[in-house]
Amino acid sequence: MRYRLTFVVGLALGYVLGTKAGRERYEQLKKSARQVAQNPAVRNTAESAAQQGRQFAGKAYHVVSDKVGDRMPESVAGRVRSLRDRAAHSDGSDDWGTSHP
């Protein structure tokens, strides 16, 4: 699914950059993309995917932490701690406007 989405985005970008239809067609595509992005079904699917990604990332973090242990460089460990603290003190939404627990 990820590869299909990447392909579609690349195809759309290539069309927009390569089109000779001009600004009018670009504005029409932009309006269509905005309508799709504002569709409640699309937003719910994106939020669900983001939540699943965060869950998998949390599980992976624990597995990697157990295996790597103290061998992780301090710079990496510090970055992970700062990201975890940032997430703990956030207002419950990310940069995309989706909420997470």
C-alpha cells in the first residue's frame, strides 16, 4: 500500500510539474487534493494508520532497547529521550493534526 501511494504521489507530482495546461490546471488539481484530504474517511484512515505506526514504533523501541542496551551512543539515547519527553508534554496532536493517546 505504501508503495502504491508513493507511486500515485509521484505520478501526480510529475504531471503537475510536466503539464503544459498551466496554472489553471494546477489550481484544479490542488483543489481536488484538498477535497480528498478533507474527506472524513481519508482523515480517519490516516489517523488510524498513524496510531498503528506509533504502536509499532513503541514496541520496536522496547525490543531494540532490550537488545542494544547500554551500547547505544549517548547522542542517540539523548535524542530518543528528548523525543519521548516532547511527546509526553504535547497537547495530544501531531504536526498533521491527528490526535494520539
